[in-house]
Amino acid sequence: MLSWAVATDCTIARPRPRPGPPGVALAGGVGGLALGAGAVAVASAVGHQPTVLPAVAVVGVLVTAAIVGTVAGAYPALRAARLTPTEALRSA
């Protein structure tokens, strides 16, 4: 996904990359995974139990976050693609 930089002088604005919905969701998945792992570590320290974080759970969290982000970004884009520009402006 690209966003356009605003030119403040006579230069040409150039597109710069930015993360799309899957990237943002993946970042949220990584953050949630870190918070969950921290909570498990604290709970295991308090209860004197070993900490276990299976690799399957880590991969599952990241794949689920990427899928949810892709669907959340693609569904509104596909709906908007069916509209004419005037219809889209009128409904906004």
C-alpha cells in the first residue's frame, strides 16, 4: 500500500510504502502474543509452575492475525470497488 507525501516545495511527491491491514494486524498479533507470554510467565512464577508456550500456538496466533487483517482490509475494499465514484462520495 502506498501513501502520497505532500510536496511542500516544487518537488514531485513520491509514494512511500506503509503497512496495510495485514501488516497492522500482524503487529497487533505480535503485541498480543508478547502480552500473553508475559502474563503466562507471571502466572507461572506466582504458582511455581513451568512456563510452556508451544510453537504451534505462536504460529497459530500470527497466521490468524494475518488472515483477520487481510479479510478486514479486503472486504471493505471489494465493496467500495463496486461503487461508482459519485456513489462512494455520496455515501461517505
